[in-house]
Amino acid sequence: MASERRDRIERLIERGLQACAGLSVLVTAGILVVLLVETLQFFREVSPFEFLFGTVWTPLFLQKSFGVLPLVGGTLLVSFIAMSVAGPAGLLTAIYLSEYAPSRVRRVVKPVLEVLAGVPTVVYGYFALLFVTPLLQQLIPGLSGFNALSPGLVMGIMILPMVSSLSEDALHGVPRGLREAAYALGATKMQTTVRVVLPAALSGISAAGILAVSRAIGETMIVTIAAGQQPRLTANPLVPIETMTAYIVQVSLGDTPTGTLAYRTIFAVGMLLFVSTFLLNLVSNWLRERFREEYA
Amino acid sequence: MSSSTTAIPSLADVAQQSAESGAADTPTKVDVDALSFFYGEKQALEGVSLSIPANQVTAFIGPSGCGKSTFLRTLNRMNDIIPRTRVVGKVAIDGDDIYAPGTDVVELRRRVGMVFQKSNPFPKSIYENIAYGLRINGMAGARSELDDRVESSLQAAALWDEVSDRLRESALALSGGQQQRLCIARALAVQPEVLLMDEPASALDPIATQRIEELVYQLKSKYTIVIVTHNMQQAARVSDRTAVFWLGKLVEYDKTSQIFTAPSEKLTEDYVTGRFG
């Protein structure tokens, strides 16, 4: 009798847990379906070719044009600036922490870096707009109040902990035996680090870098606040631009009526954003798997 | 797998043979005097003194944790890279104290090569594994010279015939035994005088083990070899002299034939006859 009751409770718990897991999968699938349906609706009126290769983006104007490249360009520009900061600085930090720092320093610095990753991005956004941009304007005359440079730099600082932490994991994962082998051949610390440890950790470090790019592309708050709202296909970091994410915010907050073509653009842009970050995450995962296999 | 190729000789046979081959005394290569070693507060070696003769094979045996590997790693200062370790005493190679201030540790490690328990080829091609040590030590020279050195190192490690047609392939694709011989070739490439081997065959199958042992035997004409092993038959087969360690102390050190047939310490006798270990 008692055992039957116990079994029933066990089954109930199992069902409950299943439902929880199922719910998150269902919600994600639901979001994807909505995204897909709205995107398809959009492409009924605008050809994918015009969308993907057009160079003018004015869906909110009377003269409507649906070329997404200015938004893609703005996103890539800011991400490029961010990675120019976070890539080298993050890697050097990781090398220091993994190979040179005494374990005492690593135990303190690593968690501190990871706390940095928890600062709300809206704080970074205002930091870019109200502190970094005015500072840069003193150095670079003619820098617009909204520009790609300032949010790019701040975004670089934001993703730096992610790059350094993941790269440090990759470097730390290189077996001690490889370092010993290099030392035993008469290698110096730098020769060991640069020519043995770094190449051995390369796939893990690349995975970290790609994940950071994906994060930069999807980052919204900083660019919405500090980069401007002018879709512009340019490589000039000193003028206002608009990223894909900032555009989505602009339309979601604005008075664009739902159900209109202008409104549907955000689903098309959202789909593009989703597909690109999804692909980047896949590549990053694949690289990380490869790294793990090499040292299983 | 067939193991019929290796009929393991009895200890007495081997000891007899090595006694006949006459482990004639050669000049001392490594002289260790009252060496103690500490991991933090924990003492791992207590006042070890012994002399390792040139161009012979010296084996260190003893139960796990007896300090034999730690001792081996003091001979090329490999323990330096472990934080909070301390050495007291003297290790002299060709009469020069390697722990004296101002010792060039990088040059020391080139002179005293090492092969590890777990084979650790770099994740590079077979060729680059050998060439790495030559490059960092400025011994690479012209392309043809580098090629020659890679070939001669692989030949010295009895690996050339198996890999000569795939030098550009990843070293990680080799079998365990081949990887370990590659590591030996890599160590030989920088022309060391002493070769330290830390249980080089412990992860290998009997046939691969036999090849390593044959290699050790061949290499001693050119190198001074020190090998740590937990396998007493291996010590008996390959070494001229054997040191027995127990709890961080050197129990007995003598000709291998003596250790295995007429040890002077009760502890040695108990260990080599398998009464503990």
C-alpha cells in the first residue's frame, strides 16, 4: 500500500519536472514560430533580395526602402570596434592569469572580472554617452554626440571579462604535460606560452572570441543609448549610425502601428539577428567540442 | 594480442646476464649529495646521496609515493615550476652544482632531457614535434640541416621507418607506443647528455614496452640514462645499477645484479621479492 503511494508520488514528481522542461522548449519554439510567421509575411511584400542587398533603410519614412545593409553595417562596425578592444586585451589578460599570475592573484582577479560581466548594460550605455563620448570629443574634434566609436569601446570593455574568462579556461585546460615537455627541452616561459600553450588552446580561444562577437552583435542597450538612430552604411566611426538591435528598440517603443509593413520589419531584422548569432554560437560550440576532444 | 614474442626472463637469469656483461665502472656523470626536497611543509626526500655513472642505465625503484619521481625531477630542476617547493643539498653534473646561483636552467634542461610517464607530444605534426626543441635552442640552422636532424633523431628513437612517409601528419594520430618513442626522439634531438625517463612504459602494452626497453639499451652507449620504474622486472632487464627508495629515503643503491640476487638490506629483499609494494 505504502509503496504504491510512494510510486504514485514519484511519477507525479517526474511528470511535473517533465512539464517544466517541456514548457521552456515550447516557449522557445513559440517565439521562433511567431518570428518566422511575421518574417514570411514581411517577405510577401518585400523581396528577400531587396532586403538583404539594399543599401537604403527607410521603412519609417514616406519614401519606404527596405535595404538592411546599413543596419548590418552599423552592427558590424560597433562589433569590430568592440572586438578590437576585447580581443587583444582579453587574450593578454587570460595569458597573464593562466601562465604568469600566482594562484593567489588568479583567485582574486578572476571572480572580480566575472562580476564586471554582471554590470547592467544600461549602465554601460550611459557611461558611453555621458562620460566616454565627451572625453573622446576633447581628443577628436568633430566627433558627433552619437557615434559608433564610443559605444564600441565601452562594449569592448563589457565583453572583455567574457573573452578573458573563457580564454583563461582554454589555456588552463592545456595539460600540464605539454608545458613540462617544453620546459624539459630547454624552453623559456615565453617560448612555452607562445609556441606550445597558445597553439594548443587555439580552438578554445577561438570559441571564446566567436561567442564574444555573437554577444556584441546582440548587445542592445549600449548602442541604443549612445550610437544614434541613423541607419547609415559607413565605416566612419565618428558619425551616428544604427544597429539592428537599436532599430528593433526604436520601432518597439515608437508609434508604429502594429500589423503594418513598417512594424513587420522588426521581425525580419530580428530573424536576421537570430540566424547570425545562432550560427556563431554553433561554430563556437563546435570549436569548443573539438578542443575538448583533443585533450579528453 | 599475442604476447608470445616476449618471454619475460626470470629475475635471476637477467641478473646473471647483466653481471656477465660486466657493468664496468664508468666516470660519474651526476653526483648527488645529501639532497632533501620539500613540497611546502611536507618533506618528500630525506638526505639522498648517490652517484650516477656515465653511459649506464640507472633505475630508481620503490613503491608509489616513495619519492623516486620527485628525485628524478630534481636532476633537471623540473620541480622548479611547482610553486612552494624547496631543495636542500647538492646535485652536481660533471662537477658543477646545478642549484648554484646563476645556473642557466634553460641550458641545464637542454643538457638533461626528460621523457614523461604519460606521452605528451605537442598537438603539431610529427616533424614539428622534433623541430620545436631545435628551433627554441637555436639549433635549427638551414632547412636541410633541420631535416637531417629530425631524421637522425627519429632513427635514434627507432621510429623513422614507421613515420618517414607521414612526417607532416599530426603526432596525435600515432599509437601510444609510437607517441612515447616520438617523445624520446624529441628529447634526443637537442643532443642532451643525460636522459631522464619517468616510468616511460607504464601506459604501454607489452610489445610497445619491449621496444622502449630495447631502445633504452641501445641509447646508453651515447647517453647517461636514469629511469624510474615501478616494474621490477623492467629495472632488472634494462639497468646496470638500481636504487631502491622507500618513504623518501634511499634504502640501497648497487649494481642491479646485486640488488636482485643478494641485497644487503632486508627492506630491499622484501620489496624485490614482492612482499610489499
